[in-house]
Amino acid sequence: MVRNESTLLNMVLALIVITVVAGFSLGYVNDITLEPKAKAKLAKKMTALERVLPDFDNRPVSEILLVKVEGAKDSVEIYPAFKEGAFVGAAVVGASEKGYSGLVKIMVGFEPDGTVHNIVVLEQKETPGLGTKMKGEKFLRQFRDRHPANFELKVTKDGGEVDALTGATISTRAFTEAAQMAYEEFVKNKELITTTDR
């Protein structure tokens, strides 16, 4: 039996074949998972909208308004909500990069007068058991039915009215910064989002 000699050419060809096969395999898997990922993302967004907004009968996702904000990486997403043609509120996605572990992204639902209806945490990578408590009912309830014009969206240590999470003041600051951003964009764009014929 004759044994093939290892040559540089044989090794390079083998490496090329392995790379091509791996590349096609990854591309194929990516293609077949794109649609399920998009559906899951849309379902998650719809669930968040249903949690933060008063009852609505339009499709806020298809009526999204994207607003470029100075200092923010992504455009701010604003989802107007209507019931029987009347404006009932809007959900605004606010974000802050100043969390303990980076990005904190929330969706704030506002009633027509700017009162916070509810808040949902969309994304965060904070310390488990500390910063992750921002998703908890105890923390979130202090924002509901409050109007940011009369409720200082800052931690009490910074002269605001928000009780910080124990051991997670940095995470709380990022959360309140994201909520303030959402409120400011709601106010700036209210006239645009309250009409059904944009």
C-alpha cells in the first residue's frame, strides 16, 4: 500500500475544501433560520406593545416612526396606538449605553397626556440578581401612572425620585436615562404621531 505524501499543496487544497463546505453549511443554516428569527422578533415586539400600551386596534408595528437622535447609535422607535381612530398612546423605545454591562433598552408606553402607562425591559446584560431586577414588578411599579414632567426621572442620590435597585445604582441610572430619552422623543414627536394620516 502506497501512502500519500503530505505536501503543502495537499494541505492547502484540503483546507480550501473544508472552508468552502463550512461556509456553504453556515450560509444554508442562516438562510433557513432568518424567517423564524424575524417572526420571533416580531412576536416579542407585539407582546411588549400589548403590555405597555392601553387597548388599541391598529397595527403599531406597521405604523412605526423612526427618529434619529443625536448621541444614540440607533434611531428611536415610536409606535403610535389608536382605538376606533382615536389616539390612545404611544410606545417609545429608549436606550442607554451607560449600564453596568453596557446597553439597557426599554419600551415605555405613554398615554396621550404623557403619563407612563407601563414599561418593559427589551434588552439588558446587567449583573444577575442586582441590575437584572430592573425587570421586576417592585422596581417598575414606581414609574406607572407617573408623568415625567412632574416625576424626576433620576435616582434619589442624584436628586430625582427613582428608588435605585440595591447594589445597582449604575443600572438604575441607565434605566432612568433610557426612560427620559423615551419621554423626550414622545413630547417632540407627539403632534406627528397623534394623526392617523401620516
